Amino acid sequence: MRAIELVLRGEHIALDALLKSTGLAPSGGAAKAMVAEGLVQVDGRDELRKTCKIRAGQVVKVGDARVRVVAGPVDAQAAERP
């Protein structure tokens, strides 16, 4: 199984964007088609929502690839805002 680690730049990433950014899908349209066809699992469950929000700690599986999503560095300015 191919293991990929994706570091988030914000709070979440859309599922189709994750598939494209990790190279598991060649385009956004292909990513959406993969999800619609039931080829993608999130945390061990089939996911049919193309733009569902994927957050740190979740695992996305497509075929023989497994993507573990981890939190990126905290934005210091955002942390200071009330």
C-alpha cells in the first residue's frame, strides 16, 4: 500500500482538491468522478460527497493509496485574533 502524508495549510481541504493535490487524480473533474463512482473512502467508509471537508487526523483511501492528513503549522496571526 502506498502511504502519503498531506500537511494541511488551513483547517480543512475539500476531498476532490485533496485527490488532485496528492496526484491520485489527474484533474479536479477526474477526482469528482472517482468520488461519484464510490472509489474513495474516508476513515474506512465510502464517501460520495465530492467536496466534503477533510480535516487533520482523517485518512483517505483510494485503491492501493492511503492519505493521512496532518495539521500544518499554526498561523501566528490567526492565533492572536480574538
